[in-house]
Amino acid sequence: MRFTIQATPRSKLRLDIAICSLVALTFILIIARVANKGTPSTRANTWGIAVCLKSAVSLAYQMVTGHVDRFKRWGSTKANKILTIIDTVFWFALFIISILGTSSSHSTSSRALGVIVILLALVLCAIDCVQSYICIRIRKHFKQYGVLPEETAMKSSGSV
């Protein structure tokens, strides 16, 4: 059985929902880690909060401009592609910085939360790689045909 990733706005929406839930979980765990007394206040935790907020804002833009008719005129496949690629880099940077920050923790609970944040950052980086691929394919299709892939399928099925 061959696994293929469909580059459609519908598959992108499914990934957006998964990413939103993982970003919210990561944000909560980073806040819990900051509140822990064994965690030194370092750049790693501040960076984690900033990456979560940046990711939430870019996802909100992509979801609102992609699925709310009133805001579709401000949507851009090029902006979605750029935001997703930047997001991938930020999650990978959080992965590396969290490894360095977790090694300086003093309590076991802080280290455990750090490891969970590290794993979530790695998972989010991988999911964002898939989403970047989808955004690149959607942008390529949009540049070639002038419409999104889902709109092309609806037009061809409507003419039959």
C-alpha cells in the first residue's frame, strides 16, 4: 500500500487542527515548567513561550483566511508557505534550545517537563515539515492553474 500526501486545503486543515492542539499542550507544559521552582529562568523557557505564541498567531491567520469567507480576500498561498516554513525552523530551534535548557534544570519534575517539551517540539517540527510540503504543493498548483486544488476538483466534477 502506497502512502501519499494529498496537497489539498482539506488535508492542510486536518494538520492545522492537530498542530493547534499540540501547540496548546506545549504552551501549557512550558508555563508549568516556568512555574516549577527547580527551573532556572533562562532563555529556553522564554523562547518556548514565544514560539508557541508565534505559531498560534500564524495558524490563526491561515485558518481564518482559508476557511472564513469574509477574510478569504486577505489569504495568500505564498504567505502560508512562508509562515509554515518559518514555523518548522522555529520548532527545530526550540527542540535544540530545550535540550540545552533541560540539562541545567535542578529538579526531576522540571527535567521531566523539559523532556516532554523536547518531544513535542520534535513532533511539531515533523508535522510542520509535512505541512510545509502541502503548502508548497498548493502554492505550485495555484501558480500553475490560478485556483486552489480543491476548487479545481469541484469545477471538474460540476461539469460532468
